[in-house]
Amino acid sequence: MRLTDFGRAVRKARLDAHETLSTMAESLEVSPAFLSAMETGRKKIPEEWVKKTTQFFEERGVMVKDLGVYADMANKSVSLEGCDPQQQMLIAGFARSSFDAETLAKLADLLGAKKEED
């Protein structure tokens, strides 16, 4: 099965931290199958797991950028919890927009959210 952007980010960070899927799973007290399922999008990625994964890598001196965003993308959802009404309207409106690819690229550049090419 194909890796999600979340899975690619975790795999790269794991390699940078000199960890295997098995050693990471053992450290986090989960099965390698569980980690694999999250990397490939077969399981939803809870917010607490994003925090736990980020902490795991930070403890090993590896910084992972945008892991929460990649988790939202893999989950195909974004939580509006904690957002004020104006933010909620903006998020919902943007999600339902019909912007063309060029406009989306310009907005991504403006927001600093354009995915870096590998």
C-alpha cells in the first residue's frame, strides 16, 4: 500500500533518528502493524498520536515539520475544535471553494504552506 504524506514524513524522520519501524513501535508501546497502518492511511491518526510521534522524534533530535497537517490530510478531515467562529467560517469556506490550481498555488505561497519538493 502507498504511503501518505504523513507516512513519508514519519519514515524520513525515523531514518534520520536511526530507528526502525520495530524499534519505534517498541519505544511507543504499539505494534509495528499499527505504525504501518497509520503510515499507509489504513488507520486514522489521532491528534494525541501526532503529539506522541512528534515528541518521540524531538527526544532523538529530529524535528518533523507539518506532521499535524499531514495527519489531517491522511485523515481527510480537519478539527475545528478550538477555532473561533471566524476561523471556522474561513476553513469551511476554503474547503468548499472552487479555486483553480494556479490560485491555490498562490494562496499556498502566501500562507507559506506550499509543500517542499523532495
